[in-house]
Amino acid sequence: MVKIMALTKSQIVDELQSQLGLQRNQCVELVESFLEIIKRDLASGNDVMISGFGKFCVHEKKKRKGRNPATGEDMILDARRVVTFKSSGILKEKVNGNE
């Protein structure tokens, strides 16, 4: 059975605070700024690669035919952009315990 646990921004802030010895508000600002940089670049259509971690990629999906699962009604799904993530080899090895 897989245990699912979310890592929250607050936990990241706490970890940074304990490791770097900075004030909490400085760590909050650091985390928020880092995430805003990533969001801004993805919104611009750029991929974001973090060495040793992975790559966030923006993919264009075309308009397509779909179905409402509740009613079975056919519908057209609008074109949209989606973000995918591909982990680096280093991250894969760490997750699998092969450091």
C-alpha cells in the first residue's frame, strides 16, 4: 500500500528556516518568489528545468471531442495548455534508493 503525504509550502518554509537560520518571513518570501518565477515562465510557454530535480514542460492540447461522464453527452473540449513533469535521472535514483 502506498502512503500518500503532501509536502506543503509551510513545511518547506519550516525546513528552510531550520537549515538556513533565517527568519520565517524571509523563508516565506524566498519560497513564494521561487514558485512565482516557475509559474511566470510556465505561463509564458517556457519549459523550466531544475538540474538534478527534473523538467516542467508546457504542452499544447488541441480542441477535441469528449464526453460528460455523468450524462454521457458529447461535447467539445477547448484547446488548452497543460504542464507535465519529467524527473531527472538523479531524482529517479534517489527515489529508488540507488544513490
